[in-house]
Amino acid sequence: MRLLSTYLIGLIFGVGISISGMANPAKVLNFFDFAGTWDPSLAFVMGGAVVVTFIGYRLVLTRNRPVFDEGFALPTNRKIDLPLIGGSALFGVGWGIAGFCPGGSLPALGTGRWEVLLFVAAMVAGIWLAKFLQSVGGAATAKS
Amino acid sequence: METIFTPWQSLAGGALIGLAATLLMLSLGRIFGATGILSGLVSLGPAQDRVWRLALLLGMVSGPLAVLLVTGQMPTVQVPVSALMLVIGGLAVGVGVTYGSGCTSGHGVCGIARQSPRSFIAVLTFMIATAATVYILRHVIGV
């Protein structure tokens, strides 16, 4: 039951991404191309998603616990630091180069296009690289 | 490459993304962040945490197929960049979202909806960086 509902939630997300245009790099890049072939569609994606989530979270978080788990796992880190800003900036550069973001590319895998697979493979390599660098950096900080 | 302005379709897609984020919070009490879901899946964490992430990922990947089933057409994917740019972009995205602890879904949708200051800063930073990158690539270098 838990896994089936999780699958269906992924499916709703995947359909949403598919029809919104977030899985289409040409559309994503045009959203940011104010000086060229600008397409404002993505503002509607973000707008729709944020409004629904804002209302939805307010309703859900009045509960004591989620349906299938002991408690809500909400982020507790409130630090605005260099990894947050530097990482986000680097993500933006990558998004601007390739036109795929993680949430756009994962559902797009279902189209079977090799370009998506190539992007996702490189993204996973990037995640591994960053985790490795973080563990080395963490060890160095712990030693010093 | 020109694309057609699709306000209603994009709004509906966005609403579905929001619905999925709400339902994941309701069922598992988790933030719907593609970064967290993917990195939890490809790292060597506890196996039980990988099961729900895998179910979620399989659902996400089924999205385009569900659209194909209902409309008879695969969602449009137009890639106006080279394979090299996909690789460089993918690497930068992977490293960036790991250090930044999130992306368009985790910070952009869930974080903004929770009015998290961290997420506001992250979104502002990557939006500016993406726009600047697109401007430089398309209008200064001319790729």
C-alpha cells in the first residue's frame, strides 16, 4: 500500500513535469532567454506548484504524523552559508548549459531519449564527485 | 529554437507537481526534492530508505508513458545543446545540487511553500546564475 501510493505520487509528479514543459530543455532555456526567444511558461509551472504546495502543506502539517511514517522529516538546517550559495550558483550554471534540472530530467528518462540518459549519468557522476569531495573535506576539517 | 507559450498546460502541470509534493508529505512526511530522492538512491545508505525512493523514481519515469497512453503522443523533448554541453551541464548540476542541498523541486517548490529563508536564497541564486549562463552562452559566445 505504502509503495503503491509512493509510486502513484511519483507518477503524478512525472505527468505534471511532462505536461508542464519542465522536461523540455528548449522550453526551459527559453524561459531564461529574456534577450532572445523568451517563453514565460515556466513561471506558470512554478506558480501553480508553489500555490498548491503552500495550501497542501498547511493542511497536511496540522496532522500529528504522516500516514505511513512515525513523524514528518522536515529540513532543520537554517544556515545560509557558502555551500548553499556556491552550490546553488553552480547548479544554475549547469541548468543554463544543459537545460535539464534534476526534477525535469528524471521523468524525462521515460521518453527513452539518449540525451536524457547522458545528462542523468553525468548528473549522478557529479553527485558522487561532490559526496567524495565533501567526505574528504569533512575528514580534513575533523583532523585540523 | 522558438517554443510556444503554454500558460494553461504549464499551470496544470505545476498544480500536479504541487499535488505530488503535498501527497508525499501526507503519506511519508517527506519533502519532494528530486535531488534528495536521486542522491539517496545512488548512495550507499540504508536499504529500506532506497525502496520508497525507487518506487517514487519509477513513478516519475512512468509519467511520459502515461501521457503517451492518454494523448497518443510522447511529451516534447527538444534538446538544443550538444552532447558535450549535456555532460558538462550534468556534472555541474550534480555537484551544485549536492552542495546546495536541493534544486528546483526541493528548494523551488517545497522550500518556497514552507517559506524557508535558505530556499529563497538558493532559488534566487540559481535563477540568476541560470539566466546569466543562458545570456552568456547565447548572446555573448553565440552557441
